[in-house]
Amino acid sequence: MRVTICELPHEPSALAAAWTGLSGHTTQRATELVLLPEFAFVDPVWEAEHFDAARWAAAEAQGRAWLARLPELRAAHVVGTRPVTIAGRPFNQGFLWSAAAGLTPLRRKFFLPAEPGGWESHWFDRGDPAFPAYRAGDLSFGLRALRGLLRVVQPGGPDGRGRRRRLDHQPGWKNPGPHHARSAVRHPRP
């Protein structure tokens, strides 16, 4: 499976340029799965210590607008997280998007720090403690929203249990350009 892992800026003009580059990258390389950064497309609201309902509503609206553009990536599957309100409670919720099924909600972030620059427990309600497996085509994976960590388990392998791969978009990784992305191809071992 060909996987693209990317960093995206949240500033609107920089995001638009980066999105154009990412779309070209995923199309040219025939990416099958794209791993987006945590809370791609929206301002990192958790950097502010105090919750702001208007800022949260704006983040949700901006997130929805960008989610509608996922088909532009021409990838079979896209995984990321988004701001969402459920029963009046704000969450950082994972999602799996596919052209065939659209948007599927995944687990909501459980571990929420409360420290300068990372006031997540002030912005999000605690989500799901369980760590279920999800499917994207033949791929089985789990999502742990700790700055975008994605654990991938590929079926098959010599023992029939598959091989584990950990893919991380590394938020500390310096983005050298507006459309920087990495791709990897995983082939079954003989």
C-alpha cells in the first residue's frame, strides 16, 4: 500500500498552497492512504488556555469545509482528526474518509494534556479509552491521536498475523516547503 504522510500549515493562504501541492503529490504517486496531521485545516485552538465557543465553532466550520475537499487527493482512504461537537460536548475525533463510503467517525481522543501550549483538556472532552482496530480496504489500523500517530498492521506475513508498521507524521519535523509530503510503499515480504 502506498501511504503519504504530510504536514499542513493552518494559516489559510499557506494551507491553500500546501493543499495544491499535496493533491499533486498524491495524484502523481497514486497514493492509497493519506495520513493528515492532527486537526489538519484548523487553527491549533488548544494552544490557548481558555475555551472560546466562537473560536471552536469557527474551527468546526473550517474543518467541515476542508473535509469536503478530500476527494481532491484522489486517494482511496484519508485518515485524520477533526473538531466535532457531540451532544453539546467538544471532541477531537478521528475519521476515516473514502470515496466509496464518505466520512466515517473513529475514536475520540482520550489522553488530553493540560500544560502551556497544550491545553487540550480545556478544549476537548475526554473520548474513548478503547483502542479498536479499523479497516481501510485490506489495511487494518488503529488511530492514536498523539500528534498524529498511526499504527498500521498489514494482513499476511509469514506467520499469518501480519507485520506492524508505525507511521508518524512527526509534527516537530521541519516543513521545507508548502507541499512537503513523504510517501512510502509497503510490499509483502516473500
